[in-house]
Amino acid sequence: MTLPCEAEGRTDLNILFVDDDETFATLVRKRLALRGHTVETVANGDAALARIAGGGVDVVALDHSLRGETGFDIMERMGPRGPRPPIVYVTADSDARTAVAALRGGADEYVVKEGRDEFFDLLSAAIEHVYERWRLKILNDEQEQAVREARDRAEMLLHEVNHRVANSLGLIAAMVRMQANLVTDPAAAQALQETQARITAVGGVHRRLYMHNRVGLVALDDYLGALATELPASLAEGDAAPTVRTEFAPITVCTDKAVSIGMIVGELVTNAIKYAYPDRAGGEIRITLQREADDGAALRVADDGVGFDPDDAAHGTGLGSKILKALSQNLQGEIVNEPVARGACVCLRFKLDTRDSVDAA
């Protein structure tokens, strides 16, 4: 089946007319030639299938009553729509049930067979109509395929970019870690470790952008779980790393939001490791993420340590406090210190929007 480039329907189609009435077939060939079409005629299903297999057939006009077989039999042998050309079913039976059966059997249009001039006009119009409809369907399918291929290529390139960004950030974090191990000033070493933690938080987002094969979205449970493992290992000294326990609802958020949330977790976990357990006797840090009413979410980082002054921790003049405040504003959220009997608990509340989702558990 050929496919034209022009937008309008063709009037020079290659038509295969299947009919064992040679006289009538000759008449159809002559009349459709007046419309600019080329008509080939065959008398049975075997010849029709062989000609279609040879290619170059735009439309098949198929008679219902043939010697030893029907048009229904031939359509069944032709197979489903798509691989073969469209079919106009020609029948002398005016019973609507025959037409319905033909359409259900794979025909694209039908025409009642008559010897009057109106029949040839109707047949030509039906052939041109089904061809145009078929042409547009093929063009639409090709365009959709092109869009899918372009999207797949874009996703592949974006995945490669994020992979390389993650690797670069990982390299930078490793270099900062090496520098922290070399400096002798405890304050400088601590500052470098905190910088490494911030880099790790951003790099983790890029590594997990495609965990759900959804471009631009990050599964927080996976991302924060990995972050909760990496941060204590990189910040704690010797065997003094606290135990980190996590409980995350399956919430997925956009990339920018995930970066802010990850950096907040990094700051809070860093503070807990630095200040909650000064005797370095271990201890526990709990990180939870819960869905709340009205499309909200709450992230909490808590410990059972010595506690701290909320004015110094959340609203002080240190870099960490400034980072927490700026990141919570980016999320259009609120970060507060919740009262607890022992230790500290910092809660970030933020809104989920149409880009975010809560996955099924």
C-alpha cells in the first residue's frame, strides 16, 4: 500500500477489485478509470492474497458472492487491519445484517452492488474515503511513533546528564572528604565535613531521578533512606555513629523540592550527630516522613540526646540555621521545634502540589 505525501486525498489510486463476474469487473475498471484510478481485477481469494502480497495496492474492493467462497472467507485470510490495505465490501444483498457482518469482519466500508450509474459513483466515493481515512491513520501512527522516539531519546539524554552530574558531585564530595582528613584545625575539618554532607544530599537526588521511570520526579522514601545511611557514615568519628531509624511514606516529589528536603535532612542529621550525643556513646536518630491532611506532608528528625535551645538551633545566626530557613521558604513550608520529653524533634511541614504524588503502598 502506497502512502502519499500530499494532504488531500488521491484520485489516482491502485485498486484491486475481487469479483468472479468478468463482465461486471471490466465495467468497474472502465468506470473508475474515468475518475483517474487504476483497477486490477482478480476472480478469487488466492489471486487476491497473492496480488496484495506483491504490494502497491491502495484499496481492495471485495465482492461478497464468489464461486466456492465469500468475501467473509477472504477477509479472514487477509488478517487484521494494519498490515493489509483497507477494504470496501461490495454486496448485492441489501440486508443491513450483511453490511454489519462485513464491517465487523474487517471491512472499512460497504457499498450495495447495483448496475446503475449511482453505484459507480458510490463505489468511487467509498474507495477514496476509506483510503483517505487510512492514510490519515497511518500518518497519525507515524507521528505518534516519532514523538515516542523523540521522548525516549530526550529521557535517555537527561538520564545520562543526571548520571554524570551525580558522578561529578560524588567526586567533589570525595575530594572534600580527603581534604577534611588532612586539615589539623578541628573547626575547618568540621566545616568541610558539613560541606561534604550538603554535596552528598544534592548528588543523591540526581542518582535517584529515574527510580520510578518518571522524568523529573524523586521517590523520597528511597532517596531519604539512602541519605540516612550515607550521612552518619561520612560524619561520625570511629564507632560513634548513632543508629538511624527511618519510616517514610511513599511520597514522590519534583526534583527541586527533593533537593530542598534532602538538604534539610542533611542539616538536621548533621546537627544531631554533632550535638545530641556529646559523649559519643552512640544514641539514636529518627527520621520520619508522613502524609498529612489537606495535601500536606511532615518530615521529622528527632533524637534522645541532650536537647538544645530552639532559639539557637532554628533561628540562630549560624550557617546551618540560615540554610534551614531558606530551604523551608523554598518549599513554602514551616520548620518548627516540637516539644518532646527528651532530646529534640524538628518538624518540617510542607504542601504537596499537582506535580507530587503519594504512591500506593
